Amino acid sequence: MLGIALGLASSLSWGVSDFIGGLQSRRMPVLSVLLVSQPVGLVLALTLALSSGPSPLSGGQAATAFAGGAAGVLALACFYLAMASGAISIVTPVASMGAIVPVAVGLARGESPSSIQAAGLVVALAGIVLAVREVEDPDAASVPLRSIVLAALAGLGFGAFFVAMDAAAGRDALWATAFARSGGVALIVPALLVSLRLSPGSLRFPAGVLPLLLVIGFLDILANELFGFATREGLLALVAVAGSLYPVATVLLARFVLGERLASAQKAGVALALSGAVMLAAGG
């Protein structure tokens, strides 16, 4: 029970962090959001890792985590951009399809997908088709094609991140998280330099936004660590399902905080897409 509880807590933390990040990306450049939240997460991750002792990761594991972190921050940037211009309730289920990536990696290694994964893929794809299609209701939330593409790219990046972390975190999840966040921050630095060179005034921080950006960084790292501890306390198959529920929190916040309204077909599509993502995780 403790493992499942920790997994659910991690999904809640991820879901709230994603929602706040997407919301702030509507007020300010995505790079500004990442420029504060990611280094804050790095400081927290390094503090926790150093408190556990020297890193036991091999050079290859550290490099894999570093590369996974870079992929993760690219995915997060795409996700924030998608939420900034499209309905969060629809964008989030599309991004959750990143669960396909570990399945594809398994297939490339000669593994066969389980029956629940195959069914989950069909259910999720059907749900996305329903969620993103145009509806006649003028009051229903809509999402431009650009947001759908960005959300799909985000999903691929998230999937690559999870594959890398699975390969790197076998010895120590704390140090794997620290190396992964280092990779993300390392990618932000050249992006910042290019942005300042091309458009010196492009970065801006609205008044009062700093505490929210700090919360994003804290919740993101908290979710990673909670999930890591969850895998030690419970069966991975159950913990993975609990952790994969993070889009539910984001969608619910979009509904009750932003008042996003979906047509009946869109609601069914979102439910199917999220259910399919959980089935993909459950069959892993």
C-alpha cells in the first residue's frame, strides 16, 4: 500500500507542476519558466544525492541519465508551448502517449507487447482522435494543430526520458535524477545565450511569478523522488500505474481552475486516452 500511495503522490505532484508550468507559459516565455524552475530542481536533486554519499553510477549510466534529462527538458518546453496555445484538457492526454516509447524500445529489443498494452494502444489512439477532432459546440475547448504536434513531440521526449532513467537508475535513483537534471540545465544555458543574442528583451518575468516558478521546480523533483521511493516499497507494475495518473490532476485543474469546457465526444476521448496510457503502463 505504501508503494501505491507514494506513486499516487508522485502523480499528483507531477500533474500540479505541469499545470502551473503550462499556465505560466501563457504569461511569459517558456524559456523564462524553465530558466528558474529547472536550476531550482537541480539544486534540490544535487542536495539529496550528495546527502546519500558518492555517486555509485558508472560513466555510462551517468551519461544516459544526462542525455535523458536533456530530452526531458526539450519535452517539457514543447509541453508548455502546447498548453500555452491550446486547451490543457486536450493537450495533456496527447502528451501522455509518451508511454508508447518504452513499448517501442521493447519491441526493438525483440520483446512482444502484452495484450493489455496492445489494447491500451488502440484505446489511447481512439481517444486522441475523439479528443482533438473539431466539434460543432462553439463553447467547447479547441486546440490548434500546432499544439497537437507540440504535445506529441513532448510525449516522445517524455518517453525517451523514462527509458533513459530506467536504464540509469538501477544503482541509485537519487544520483540518476541529479545527472538527469544536470542534462536539462546544460541544455537551457545555450538556449538562453542564443535567445539573448537574437532578442535581448525576450526574457521577462511578470511581477509575483517567482514563487510559482520555485514551486514548479520543487514539485517536479519531489515527484521524481517520490516515484523512486515508490518503486522500492511496492510492485513496479502497480507503482507504474499509480505514477502514470499524473495527467488526471492536470486535466481536473484545467476544468475547475480555468473552467475549460469539453463537448461530450471530447470528454469521452480524454477519458479513453488517459485510460489507454494507464493500460500501456500497466502492461509494462
